[in-house]
Amino acid sequence: MKKTLAFILAVIIVSALAPTYLMVPTYAGEQENAMWIEPETIEFETATTSVGDRFNVTLWLWVTSDNMFSWQFKLFFDPTQLKATRAGYSNGSYSEWALHRTGGGTGAVSPSFGDDYVMLTESCTGENYVPAGVKARLAWVEFEIVAAPPFGGSLESMLDIDNPSTWVMNPDMSYIPIVKEGASYSYVWSAPPSPRLAVDPSYVEFDPYTDAVGKEFDENIVIEGLSAAWFLKNASTHLAYDPSLIEVVSVTFGSAWDVATDYSVTDGDIYLYGEASTPPSGDVILATVRFRVIFQDTAPPRTAGDYDASPLDLYDYHLYAETLEITTAPEVDGEVRIYCRVALPIAYLEVSSVTLDACNAGKEFNVTVALNKLYCHLYVVFMQFILTFPADLI
């Protein structure tokens, strides 16, 4: 008997010490003389929802037993799963509840945020009040999802308002007894959308009027649309290119790969590998590869408009979670197009000739300085010249 009693007492003590957002209450449903959260059940899956997504809840109040002067809620949540980002009254600068007041203004305040709670209050002013029987929205709270459920598992917690800091007062400044109903939150793992590898930018061009040889450019190898719920551990890929046109200058890995990185360059192929301690998400750069153009043909002898192209093709790529390989969507490959350089004519300046007879002393005349053979695809932004003349004659 003593052991049984001790066990019961231990359970009561542990339950009293546990955070309220880890306790699962019994919902009474919408009822009179109550403050509650809608929706009552909040459920998400990783297949359609990602870390960083946000959602709203609404707080309601319905009191029939007494007239109301003020209210307050303090909403606790699990900060390892959610973050309260914003909150406000349901009708802008005041609540829908306050629309029913008998007169006067409202005592509105800014919401108060803590690590694991958000709190908001509102009151009538003077002798005014909100009559008994009013059922109305009080406020909204926006939450951001900050953690993904474990692989194949779920996260569960409560949005809890059942505490002494949640209350309703009548015009005599006495507390009105109410039921305080929270909401349940769950985030369940299901296979998220497949990520894909991509070359970004997927197209690079050197036009026929640019001397491309020696010019460098960067290509990012990106894992696009990666959900945190995949719990990516490492990634690898090969990138094929034409070594007769471009060469690798350097490889810089993205910041996510803090455990290990590796790469190798062979004739026309780069191998990239990265391993992370914290699963990355979003559009994640595996590595940035800097290339240099080493060949550009000319026209003539080739026809103007001809070009050489190097593929930037991803192949034999693998994304691994802790226990399995992640299925990927088709990759986005790239291309580098190098147009044959057009040999342009050399532009030159020419001064027009003027012939004057001997009797024209004192006569003024103009000469024209022209820029000849300027190719249509060249754009002059600055010009300067010096014109000499015989000072003893003119």
C-alpha cells in the first residue's frame, strides 16, 4: 500500500513540474463562459509543410454569466518546435470583442513575447463594458515552425492558455470564472517533395564581339528545394564539361558542409562531395566552381554566328540521409556558349579637305572630322583628338 501511494504521489509531482505545453488536456469544445483557440487541432506533414512555414491561430471569448470589462491571455508553446512571430487584435487596433462595448475607447497594448509565450490584454474605459452574451474574436497569433519531426516520427505539443495569466474581468474588477481551452499541434514526418541538383546559372554566353579567352566565370552547384525533414547528411555529384574550351580555376564549398569536403578534377570532369553536421534545407549550395575560357574560334574563317558550346552536365549524384538515399527530381544541367570572335575593321578619323583661292583672305570656313569604319556593334562612349594646322596661314 505504501509503495502504491508513493508511486501516485510521484506521478502527481512529476505532472505538476512538467511544462504545460507538454500536457494533453481534454477538450470540452466551444461553450459558454470560455476562452479558446481555433483551430483546436493543428496538424502538418513534411510532405506539404517545411521548417520556416508559418500559420495563424485565433483566440475567442464567449461569456454569458456577467458583463465584461477586460480580458487577457497568456499563450504558452514549445519553443523547440515553434516560435511566436507576430500577434494582434482581431479587428486591427482593437478586437472584435471591443466592437460590442457600450461606449468609450479601449485600453489597447502591444503584445508581449517571451521565449515560450505570447501575452495580450485589452480593456474598456470608464464605466463602459461589453455586455454578457457576446461571442467574438479577441486576437490572432502567428507561429513559425522551427523544427522538423524525426525521420519517420512526429513532433507534438500544446498551445496552452490554461494559466492564471489568462482571465476575464467584470466592471467591478472581479475575475469571471471561465473555461480556458488550448489547441494541439502536431508535425508528422512523411516523404517531402524530392529535391533536385541544378547548375546555376544554367546558361553562360560570350558574344562574338568579346575576347573571351582568359575570362573567368562562376557556376553554383545547388541542391534546390531541400526539405529539412530529409535530414540530409552528405551529397556528391560529378560535373562534366568540355576541357578544350574551359578549365577549372577553383572550387569553393558552401557553408553547410562543415564536417568534410572533397573534390577532384580530371580531364573534363569534376567530382564534388560535402558532409554536414546539421541537416541543411532550402536552396543549398554544394560548391561554387570557377571556370576560365581557354579557347575561342574566329570568324572568318568560320561563319559569323557560329559558336562552340561546353555542357555542364550533372551525373552520378547522390543525396544521403542517415538511413537511406534521397530520391531526387531530374537535374538542371548547364551550358557555356562561346561565339566565334568576329574580326572587326579598324575605325579611323578623317578630316575633310577645303580648297580656297588667293582672294579669300579673311574668309571663315569649316572642316569636318569624321569617324569612319565604325562597326555597328561597337559603341563609342568617349572620343578625343588633336587637330594641328599651319598657324601662319590660318
